Amino acid sequence: MHPADVAFAVPKALAAARVTLRVVERLDRGGAKHLVKRYAATINKVYIWTLTSYDRVCWLDADMIVTKNIDDVFHTDFSGGMAMAAAPGCTCNIFRRPGVPTSPHGCPFNCPGPEHPYYANTGLMMIEPSLETFEFLRSEVDYDMPYPDQDAFNIVFKGRIVQLPPRYNFMNQLPIAHPNMLSYDDIAVYHFCYGKPWDAANLNPLGVNPAMYELWRRTLAAIRGGASAASRAATPAPRKAPSALLSKVAKEEEADDLCGVSDQLEETGAVTKLQVTSCA
Ligand SMILES: [Mn+2]
């Protein structure tokens, strides 16, 4: 699904790849609390609930790359009234972005378990389409929040989100915010939350996994170049070691001061080089 005003080259390329396309009306909504102007478009994710010819739909942000089979997601148990499956979103605001709620002590990565409120990242969502839900989400929900779709869905579906393992939505700030917690070897979907791979000026700003940027680049080349290019673009093995900076941060974190991790990053000056983008 795409709005009519999207650049013609995009639907053309998708159609060539035999992707079924449908033009939809933009539902963009501005808001005073929006962190970034382009977040106004994230509300359009509600259209996935209109795909009622499918039992289940898995949404993936365009800034994600799948590295392993994720069919398991479709078999998530939705019994007990569950409405969505999604992996946890980090709320540490590790880069101290202004205007973003910062809650390291409420972060699902610091406080896992059913006794704490869950906060999902909506980069990957598995849902069951329903026109009723679509109408509700389109017309009854306030999206004037820092992360419009993500914050709203967490509120609307509170207590009804099945928690997926972080491997299904490995946000690239995780090795910085929560070092040693997750293994690169286990990544199934990598999420370029910070430093979009198509934004050359901001590539790999904090040593986030360079192999994933390389994989993105090769995959894009393969798509553009056809089958022969695809066979040449072998998947590189993910690297384990992020960077010297990350090692330093990891060491600092041993003090168990979560906010101190952000302070450390700011002191290095690395943050100023980062044109922070979003998880939207
Ligand atoms: Mn994203």
C-alpha cells in the first residue's frame, strides 16, 4: 500500500518484483508532540488492519533487514484476547534526544517480565487484520505523541501485546544501551533505528554493526542488479565486536548507573555527529 504521491520509481520497482500494490489515501496527522515532522506519516501503519484477505499480517519497517527465517512470528499464540505481537522497545533514550520520554528504569530491557508494563517497538508487528480495529485506530485514537503509532498502539493494546524476543527487532542502539545482553549471532531482523543505511552522511555513526550496513548495501545492489548480482552479493557474517567506543561504554555500565551510559556517550562527542533519526 502506498499513497498516490510517492515517487513513481518506488511502486514501479515493487511491481517489477511482483509485489501487489494498492494506492491508499494518506492519513498523515501532525501534532505538537511529534518529535520529527515525518513521523506524521507513521499513522499510515493502521492500513495493515485492512488486509482482511489474510489471517495474519507481519509489518516490517522499511529500515529493517531480515537475516533469518521469521516464520515463527506467524505462529504466535494470540489466545486470551491478544491483539499484536511485537518485540520490546528500548526507552533508555541512550542518545538523549530532546523531547523523547527517557525512562531507563522502565525500559523492558531493564525490567523484563509480566509484572512491569510492556513497551513494544512497532518496527515489527504481527497482527490479525480487522476492519473494525482499523476504523477504531483511524478515527478514535490520539496520535499526538513523540512516537505517534508506537506510543498509541502501546496504549490501545495495553496488556494485549505478545512479547516477542528482541531477535525479531534488533534495534541498532541495543549494543550501546544494553551491552552484553544480546548476541549478534542470534539476530533475525536488524532495525536501523539510528543512522539510516540510505543516509550516507550518517552511516554507522556509533559503531553500530558495520556488517549489517554492508548486508543492506549488498541486498540493495542485488535487488537492483537482478539474480546474477544477488548471487555475487554473499551475506557477510555479522561481526560481534561493535567498536572501541562500545567497549568503553560497556565498561562504564558495570557501575550499574544506566543514566551514566548516556552521559558517557555525550562526553565522547560521538553524539554530536549523529543525525538522530527514528524508530518509526
Ligand atoms: Mn524503523
